[in-house]
Amino acid sequence: MRLGRRAVLGGIAAGGLAGCARVLGHGVLTSSDTHPIGYPTVEGVRRFGELLYSATGGRLDLRIYAGGQLGNERDTLEITSFGGIDFNRVNLAPLNSIEPLTIVAALPFIFSDTAHMRRVVDGPVGDAILASLEPHGLVGLCFYDSGARSFYNTRRPIHRPEDMRGLKLRVPGSDLYIAMVRSLGADAVPMPLDEVYQSLAQGVIDGAENNWPSFENGRHFEVARFYSLTRHLLAPEVFVMSKVKYDALPPADRRAVRLAAKQSVPYMRRLWDAQVEKSRAIVLASGVAVNEVDPAPFAERMTAMWDASLTTPRQRELVERILAQREVAR
Ligand code: GTR
């Protein structure tokens, strides 16, 4: 039987998944992802599940609900925080309104390249961001790659910020993203990912911004025929566990969870790099007009809004540390 989303959510609210875990066997844990099976985030989590399964001699097994079956990232994060879902793989964006420290790694143009992003999130700054989620009922386990986000739309190629004036652009539900798009003179329309294709097709929005795999995998490229490579965001994906569920595990299993998550990262990154190439090839073959963009005028406007987004000294401290790691690389 295939349960509809409403039924699944209702079931979760009523403790249905916990019941399901009991039926399936001791220790069947659940994980949510907005992307479908085969997408690198889902496959990274699958690898995590396999590693956890063997580390615990089969006591802890994982069932992934992919393709947004359990709801959008914001809703499922809330359910995860009270223990209705055990694990969740999300982008940093839906965490921005929950924990201010997540904003620092989601600032436009903060990372100079993927190597810089990986260095930061794999180090103490990344650990600090993951740890900051605990008071919100979430245990941050690891970061996955998300490539670079750029703008796409149904109307015209974007060469400079002026070309964005008046465009209605979908953003994830994050004040930071809204401010970012407004700083470029476009209208920001917050909306969950699964509504983007239809909204583009119906003209409710003119465009959105995302990385190659999401642009391709969500079929957005079939309607938005202009993809302009601003590469304004290199914010990573995050894999979290429900703190209630984590705390209920014996210490050895908690350690196994943390280790398996970290061990799944290199695998996910390999899949990610391959997926970017595959998605790029599919989009280009479809005839989408892809253009390179001089990032300077975009960076100028978008970094000017950092200040308004950084409201605590701790955020500012982490920003300094991230920027210092950029210098080290040169
Ligand atoms: C994707 C990310 C998703 C989701 C999506 C969005 O790149 O993998 O987790 O956050 O972007 O824009 O909503």
C-alpha cells in the first residue's frame, strides 16, 4: 500500500513510524530527504545506513523516505526535532530561521571555492555549526556537498544585477535568501522545492536559483531555459538526527551514528562530483542557454547585506574564521 503524504504525516504525528519500526524489527530508524532515490544526498544517507548497520551488527537499520514523501524540509525538520522522524538530510537554508549560526555558512560569496567550503565545514567551524543545532532538538552529524547555486529563469539571460530587476524568483524559506534576492532588485517568493516546477510552468514565478543537480533533477530546466552562472552560494547540505532519539541510544550506538555519518561524507562527495557533470551534460544537451557571469557586481551587492544578517558576536567571529581560512588557501 502506498500511503499519501497526509496519511504518512498523520501516522507520524500519532507515533505511526515508531509503531512501524516495532513491526519491522528492533531499531529500524527513519530518514527524510526532499530528493528522490539516486540523488547523491539520498545515496550518501543510504551509505550511512549501511555503515551503521554493520557497525551495530544489524541492530540499527535505516529506512529512507525519499522524494519529499514525509513533507518539505521545514515541516520534516520540526517533526524530527520532536522525534517523529529519526534523521533528516536538509540544506542549510531551512535551518537559518531555527539557528542563527547556520547563517554564516549560507552567506553569499563567503566561500571562495568548494575546497574552501569543505575545509571549513570539515573543521572546528563546521563542528561549531553542527553543535549549535542541539538546543533545537537536532544533533548535527555531518555536512554534504551542494555545489554552487546560480540563477535560472524563463525570461532572459542574467549578465549583471540590473537584468534581475522585476523578476519573481523562488527562494527557500529563509530571510537570508529573501534579502539576497532583494539586494539584486528581484522579487523573492519563498516556496518549498516541490512547488517550483509547476510554479515556473504556470508563470507564478519567473525563476529560482539552485545547483546543476537540482536544476536538472527537478526538471526545472525544461521550463526555465536560461541558466546564468552567478555561483553566489556554496552552502552545504546538512545531515541531522533527532536529539530525543539520539539521547535514547546507548553511548556506543551514539558513537557509531556519529562515525558512520562522517564516514559517508567522502562517498557522497564522489557521487556529487559525478552528478554535477551528469546534470550539466543533460541540461546543455537540452539546449538551455547557459552563460558565464562576472561575479564581481553580484558579490558587491550580496556581501553588502551580510551585516544585516549577522546579529550576534558569535556569528561574526565564525565569519572571521571562515574568511581567515580563505586566506590560508592562497
Ligand atoms: C537543493 C537542496 C535541497 C533543497 C533545495 C531547495 O539544492 O539539496 O535540500 O534545500 O535545494 O532549494 O529547496
